[in-house]
Amino acid sequence: MIKNTFRLLFLVLSPLVLGQSSTGSPYSFGGLGEITFRGNQLNRAMGGLEVYNDSIHVNLNNPAGYGTLKLTNYALGINYKTSSLQSVTEKTTLATAGIDYLAVNVPAGKFGFGFGLKPYSAIGYRLEALDESGSVDRINRFEGEGGLNQAFLSVGFKLLKYFSVGFTVNYGFGNLTYRNSQRIENIQRASYFDSNSSLSGLSTKFAVNGAFPIKDLTLHTYFSFAPQANITSTNAQLFYTRSGNLNDISDFQEIDLAAKGLEKTDLKLPKNVTFGIGVGKELKWFVGAQYGNYYTSSFQNEFISIPNLTYADGNRMAVGGFYIPDYASLTNFFKKWVYRVGYRKEATGLRVGNHMVEESGISFGVGIPLQQFSNVNIGVELGSRGKQNEIMIQENYWALMVGFSLNDVWFIKRKYN
């Protein structure tokens, strides 16, 4: 029943994963947009830790964990986010919702594998400025939408007694649209300039996990490396005018990008390296930390130039863990819950003017057991991004994260009919 239900959900929700815009942040204008995929909901509730794995869950950010998977796992993650945006002069609130991932993960003897869909990044912003410097007023609007999705295949192996290794191959695809428009006072038609990019390309990630017994504890270690990858961008630019009627378009002109050498360009997904370490007692508690370097200074977009925006290398630090009062309790259901907490802080690699865009967040969550080793993981994150000054916006947000981890048994040979 679980298996059939998830197959139905996979078919119904896949178009939503590909078509959603799960951000409204003004900081999504940089790079390929706001990085929206940060791992499974249970890992996000621990600050986004990638170092921890167990045999009934899969950490989609850590392919080495597939080497220890014991049950077929179906994973679905959704989120709801409310943001408060504060500039020097204005304040507004917005809400977004989206699907974080859909995945099927399968143990196959000496190795495990998984496949699915995840939105990697999203663009969704609208900024306006009133220009009163001339004889007539002008409203300049800057908008962006779209994002990069990834279809992925991950494989993990239990290499030695205490080690597992794995890799992920992602096929990225999607569309980005940047639109600049200007409306002049007392003129019916507004001018629009659209820049569209169709994206496609492959990226990879490699990971190594260690789990070493120390008396009744286990020491967990983690290393991952994602090399730089190229994403091909097929571009088009259009200029047109339009009235309030969306179908009333005139003065349509397509820009000859081939003459400028911009019909096709390459976008570089920066390489990143992450280290993690943690210690815990099986089925009782775990605490860990990790640090990652993101070489975002290598990113450039020849097709789209955004004033006051540059790129620098970024980093991310996270600490977190979980606690289970009594996983085998028969008298108190709440003692079987998994209680999680985490904290993360990062320099995103976006630099607005002379200011690095920094982000931090604290998260809490619970894992509620269901039948047959399945569970639902619920988390809440409180975070902030940027700062309030003459060229930047302070963004404060809270996010509700819900993940379903449904388990089944495949490839078990029956001894009795």
C-alpha cells in the first residue's frame, strides 16, 4: 500500500517540482538563484548536517549513506516559508511553498542506489523604484523567475567494515527569466526587456563516510567533494511594449545574440568541499559539526550583468544533533520520538556592493514513528539573510518543513509460500 501510494504521489507531484517557484527573496537575483535544496527535512532540522546516516533513512546530500541502507525508502519533502523584508524605507511580508524533493532509494546487497527529483535553486523576486528626477515620473521594475532543477542518480557502497563511499550524478535543467520594465507617467504602453536562459548540464558529487565504534559510542566522519561543473545556457533577449492587456504586445524585436557571441554561454557550478565529524550512541543520541568551502568566486554570467553584484568564495558551518528518550518504549509514545536541533551560519558568496550576503538559522524538529519503520519528520527553521542599509535588504523568515520517509522491503527471497 505504501509503495503504490508513493508511486501515485511521484507521478502527480513531479510536474509541481519542476514548475514551482519556491522563493520570493530579493537575494535570488544572484547566480542561479537562491539554493533551495539543503537536504532531507530531518537533516535540515539538525542545521543541515550531512555527516550522520542510518539504515532506514537516506541523506540525499550524502551518497555514501546508500552503502548502509537496509530498507527501500521513499522520500518526499515539502515546505512553507514566510519572509519579512525590510529596507531603509519600506517593509513587506510574503509567503511561498514548494516541494523540496521526491526520491526512491533501494538497497541491493553490497550497495544501494537512489533516484529522484529536487529543485536545486529558484529565482523569484520583484523590485520597483520610482524615478522622480525628470520632468515626468518613471517606475522601473526588475523581476526574475525560474530556477534549476536536478534529476539525480546516487550510488553508495559499503567498502570496508567501517567505511562507505558513494557518488551522485545530477542532470540539471530549467529556465531563468529576467525582466526589466519601465512605465512612464501619462504614457499608456510600458517598455519591456526580457532575457531568457534555458539551462542544461551534468554535475557530480563524491562522498566518504566513516563510522568507528569506541566502546558503546560511534565516531562518525564525513568528507565530500563536488567538482566544478558546466551548465550550458541557451539564451534569447526580447524587447517589446505592452499595455495593461497582457495580449496587447507591439514593437516586438528579438536581439541578435549570435552576433555578440551570447547565443550560448557556460555557467559554472562552483566546486565545494565539506568535512564533518560527530559522535553518538546508537538509537539514543548524536551530536556533530561540519564545515564547507564553496568556491563561488569562479561563477560568472556573461549573458546577464547585474549592477553592484559580484561573487566571492563562501563557506558554511553547521552544528546539530538529536535525542531519543526511549526508542523501544511501549507505554509512552512520545519517548519514541526523535528530537532534533541545529544551527547554521554561512557566507553565501554573493557580494552586494562591498557587503557579503550572510545567512544564519536555528532549527528544531521531531521525527514521529509510523508503521513498518516509516516516519514523518517535522521541522521549523528561524533564519535571517542580509542586512538593512542603503543598498541591501534585511530578510527574516521562518519555515515549516515536513518530510515523509516511507519504508518497504524489496529483493527478499521468500523461504515459505
